Amino acid sequence: MRIRLDIAYDGTHFRGWARQTSLRTVQGTLEDALALVLGTAYTSAPTPRLVVAGRTDAGVHASGQVAHLDLDAQLLDALGRSRPKYGSPLDLLAQRVRGVLGKYADVTVRNIREAPEGFDARFSAVWRRYQYRIADSTTGYDPLERTRTTNVNARLDEEAMDAAARSLIGLHDFAAYCRPREGATTIRTLLEYDWRRDENGVLIANVRADAFCHSMVRALVGACVAVGRGRLSVEDVATLRDAQERTSAFPVLAARGLTLMEVGYPADDQLSSRADATRARRDDE
């Protein structure tokens, strides 16, 4: 039985999503909690393994992360029989996992439900949306927001940043904005990229793409901050992109300001074909 998990976390004290030996990660924390709830932690049964929509780096947050888990239906049935008055087995599983994680945990499972046929959290996804928060000298420093907002000690021109961001939208090779990984493509479709100030004056970047390569969002943000400071022109960001070479013309900003907000999926009857197409493309890269 395949189940879908909707997950949120404060990435400050995690070493990223992916399980690593001797390091605290989101995947490791959730899988260990699932193993305790399902009882596999006390047997020779394998630890539950989560497949995630997008692996976030150390310090990156998420409010709309998605993962799936293939679960032995007998384990779930046994869990449901243990506490029948607490609702469905999946509701009970979510409650129990949240209980293991703790009352004020920095990661939680917001919802667990049975996945539609053909659903794959990673390969069925058609887009991912991120948000990046910046407080500049106009906004000022707010200590209550320090874990999810990057501070820039300058007055940033949000109109120039927005114009630069919008000039990058489309299908392009974003090698200049990605940390290279051998054998991986840097061609991506940037669907949305824009900047605005919220009601408190904090600069908010909205970035949506079919997928992102390593450090891409933080590099895109760094380029626009350089524009906002007057160190690059609006036109420079597209020129640098088209050069298709990693550059030191702008900094890659800190992980703390970045949050995965949402993952988009097609209609249920298209989930399987989307996953097959994505896997085929990855195999060709």
C-alpha cells in the first residue's frame, strides 16, 4: 500500500533531508519515528523508507514537502486494531508519528493519506515552488524571524530585482546558477520568478520550476540581490545565464531564508504517465 505524507519542518538544526550516518536529518528523524510506531524498530523488518519530492539542503525549511511510503498493509491493519476508536489506521499513524516527534518538534507530518494509483512523490511531480525571505536595511532585523529570513545590510531596489527575476523565466540551461553535479543536466523550465514586499516590508521571492538543480534557487536569489544593490544590471542576470558557466559575479545566499512551499502534481489519471516520463528523462541524463 502506498501512502502520501505531507510534511513541514524548520531546517535550522537538520543536516538536510537525506539520511546520513551520525547526522540528524529530516528523513532519518521521520523514518525512525515511523519505525517506532509501526513496530519495525523492534524486529528484523526493514526500516520504512520515504521517497521525497525534493531533497532540501542543510538549513532549508519546508511547509509543503511531499513524500511517499510503501507500507505493508498488515502493519497498518494491526495498528488500526490496536486503537479502533482513534479513527482510521492512517489517522492513527499520523497521530502516533506526531506523538513520537514531540509537542514542539521542528518537523511534523501534517497529513497521511492513501496515495492514488501511479503516484510517485518525486517522479510524478510537475513543479516545485520555493519562497525566499530577505530583510534589508529598510525592513530592519527581526530576531523572531531570524531562522527563516536572511538579512542584507543594504537598501535593496525591489523593482529592479523583480525585473531581473522575470527576465530569467523560461526553458534555459541554468549552469551559471547551479552547483555542478557530474552527469546531471542543468536545463530547467523556470515557470515563475518574482519579488515583492510583504506587509512588514520583507522582500519575498516566489520561485517555481519543473525542477531545480543543486543550489539553483539560492543562486538565483543572490543574482537578484546583486541587482538590488546596484552591483549588477537587470540585463546582466540573463547574460550570465546564457554564458552557461558558473560565475563569482554574485553570492549564493544562505539556506536560512529558503522554504519549500508547495509541490504540484497532475490529475490522478496522469500520475503514472508523468512518473514514467520523468524517469525516462532522468535515465537519459
